[in-house]
Amino acid sequence: PSFARKRMEAEHPSSTAVLEPFLVKNTHLNKHIFQYPPPFGFLDMKNELQEILDLLPAISEERRGRRDCRRCLVIGNGGILKGLGLGPLFNQFSAII
């Protein structure tokens, strides 16, 4: 809601503006995310996930590699991540939430 956005903007004035989401085409979906049911994975939901991802626009060549192009990752504290060795993958993102 707009009241929540205004409050967040007031509390975090240095944050960047909301950007349109995009995907790098040919994004590889790791097979491990299809081993578990929600909320830990996408078991039996590969087609649905692909349909949702297809709705997001692709990154334009103009934006690729620009300094203002930041990638963020939102992850939870689920024990399912333990031992998967995803640290190097996570480190590729500009911000991890």
C-alpha cells in the first residue's frame, strides 16, 4: 500500500528507487529447487514456475553491464540451504536480503 511505501521511504531515504524486474534470458533453473514442496522448493511446479518467469521482461542489451544495474537475492533462513555450497552463487548478487 502507498502508506507503507511512504513510511519505508521516510525511514530509508538513501535507498534506490523501485526498478522494473527483469531476467537474464536462459536463466538456468537448478534441478535442486524441484526436489522439495513449497515453501522450500517447487516440487511438481516446473511448468507453473516457468510461466511466471516468462512474464518478467528480459534485460535489454542497453542495461547489461551498467553500473546502476544491480541484482538482488531474497533468501530465507531455511535449513534446506545448509550444505548446498551456494555461497559462491549468492556472492554474485549486489544485495542479499
